[in-house]
Amino acid sequence: MALTPELTDKSFSTTEKHNLQFEVLIDIGNKAAKQYGLSFKLTNALTEVYKNGVGLKNYNSEDSSELPIAATYLIDTNGIVQYAFLDADYRKRASIIAIINALKVLTTK
């Protein structure tokens, strides 16, 4: 599953555009991101760029200037995080190979 602060319509567009085969849940106000310590506040300069260029409120329904850090977690059936990847650079994501290898370890326990 994925978690995003995007509005339902925007999230649905992303799901269709990338043909996602998993559930995408909405985290309005970054409530879950804040609980996991994954929310950060944009600088004033970036806030202006996102408000004027991207139209952040059009995507996330609010103007808090907060965004989540992209993170990947694999959580076992006991609720224990067995794999985590996060990077402040949103362009860097967990590699598919690392995720598959971590899943293999989880399924052999």
C-alpha cells in the first residue's frame, strides 16, 4: 500500500497514470507522516515555488507547507519494522532489488 497527502482525485490520477497495482491511502494533513516523524516544513522560498508553480493546495487540500519524506517500510505480522528506507531527496527511492531481498528474508522466518 502507499500513503499520500494528495487529494483523492490527484491520487487516483497518479494510480492510473502509473498503473499501480496496490492500494493508495490518503493522509490528509500528513497526520500519519507526522506520527512516523516523516513530515517536514518547506523553506519560505520553496513554499512560494510550490504554491505558485505546482499549486500545492490543489494537490494536498491545504497550505501547511508541509510534505512527507518518501519512505518505504516492510512491517512483519507482529507490527515490527523489518526494513526501512528513507531519504530527504524525494527522487531517491528504495530499490526493487532491496525490497525483494528483504521480503525473501521475511518470508523465510
